[in-house]
Amino acid sequence: MNSLSRLNRSLPIHIVDRITGKLLGDGNISIEKTRKPRLRFSHCLNDKDWAVHCYDELKDYVPFSKPKVRKIFDERIKAGFTESIYVQSLTSQVIEDLRDLWYEDRRKVIPFTLLEERISPITLAWWYQDDGHLNHTKVSVKKVILSTDSFSKEENIHLTKLLDRFYQFKFNLDDQNRIILYEKAQILYFLNVIKPYLHSSMRRKYAVPVHPFSCEKNKRTTVYLPEFIKLTSPILGTY
């Protein structure tokens, strides 16, 4: 049995979705020659609620130590240090399977065989809350940025094609190797797809200054939804 099959047998689908989103975002797996791998993630102290929420969602399925506050001293910062919430797993077969899927030659890669199965709205929501940014003015949304610069350009191009195929999202790759949505209708569609799975502490990433179904004057946009998403008025239904 390969790592993907074993992972799908070991964990519920909704947990695989969340871990996939986490590893697309700020999550990583320790790779040390003499030690077994561990899943870990950290967030700035201001995002403590999000870090604890992720821990609470995963702890019954992946063995985690309790979140800890880490202080990192840095003379370049006025305060002299930064603080973050750090969460690390214990060792397990699940983590070893995740390492085999997500790492090649000690470098994190995108496991497209996994994403072909698990690029669900939950996956997108967790990824966005980790590595996403909503750029907007007081009256309009401007762009959604997903920080994918840690992956290769080729991986990101493949990723944009996959997102287009599954959701019809028209992401572009910028000169910083990030993928970005520019069109207003696309941004609002993206935010509504992931909205049911967004945590209250991440409101800054989805509080848009316009009605979610408004369009530019004299413009008409048709958006086709994936088969597993059912849209009810005025909010998304479950999938």
C-alpha cells in the first residue's frame, strides 16, 4: 500500500483536507537524518486564535503537543524579539506518509496526486488563512494573493491549471512567484467558496467592502461552479 492510500485509510477526508491546506500554507514537516519526521506550524502571536483552532481541529487525529509561545530574539526588531505560537506533532505513521508525499530531497513539493483528490473548499480555506492576503480599498476588492513562492515556478503553473480545472479560478503567476486573482467577480466567487470554513479570527482576509454578489456597472459575468458545490441564495450550501 502506498503512502496516499494509507493516509486515506488512516484519516477522515475532512482531516486530510485540512492538513493538505496547512501544508500548502505555513505547515511543514521536520526532516532530520537521525529523527523521525514531525508535522509543525507556527503563527505570529496576533494569530494565536487561528493556531489554536488548527490544533483543536487536528489533535484528535494527529498526535500533537500543546501549542507553545516561542520567543525569538532579533536585534533588528525594535522590541528585540518576536513571539509566535508553535505547534508540533509527535511521531506517527501518518506523519511519515505525509513526508513521503510532500518532500523530495528534503524540499517541500506539491503532491499533485493528492491535490487531484483533495482540493476541496476546506483545503482552499485553510491554505488561504495561512498564506492568503486580500488586497482592497474602502470601496472595492483588488486582488487575492496566495504566497506560493516557496514552490517552483513549474509547480505553480501546474497549480493554477488545476485550480482552473476544478473551480474555474483564473489565477495568474506574478514576478514574485505568487499566484493571484485580479478579477473582481473571481475574487468574490473565491471568497464565497471558502467562506463556510473561515475562522472568525481571520475576518481581515474575507471582510470585503462590497456586497458579495454585486458586479461592476454594465458588466455581466458568468461563473460556473464545480459539480460538488451547490449554490443556494444568498449563501453557499454544503458540498
